[in-house]
Amino acid sequence: MNLTQANIEEIARLARLELSEAEEEEFTRQLNRILGFMERLNRVDTTGVEPTAHVVPLFNVFRPDQTEPSLDPEAVLANAPERDGNFFKVPKVLED
């Protein structure tokens, strides 16, 4: 499939992009090269190759949840510019 400059103009319109004529020509060339590469990849024989999401196996490393003692409020608030009891006092950022 080859894209025309009219296709690129329509894509730009849908994406609400303003492209110059030179940009449209450049994007037409670039996207056609990408599509050509994808066509080459589609011709590769992948029979017997398992589908993967990553080239290397990935494993999530989880640790069991464990309860631990909380931090000491005095140590946590020691460098706070302002505090209100055991809470940080910060400037108001939202209107009522």
C-alpha cells in the first residue's frame, strides 16, 4: 500500500495538524518507507516461532506484603517548614 500526499493531508486533518507542503511530501516519503518495511516483515516466515511481547523473558519480582512499624512523626516532620499537629501544612491550592 502506498500513501499519497492526499492521504497524508487527510491524516493531518484528522490529527488536527497543520503541515506545510514540504512536510507533507517528507511524511509521505517516510510513511511509505515504514509501510514498505512492514510489508517486508510480513513476508518473513515465522512458522514455529512463538509470539512474544518482548525479546527477552520478563518476570515481575514481587515480595510478600509485610506490615512494619510506621515512621516516627517527629522524625518525619523535623524539617517541615510548617506543620499542624502530625501533618505537613502546605499552601492552599484548590478553591472551595
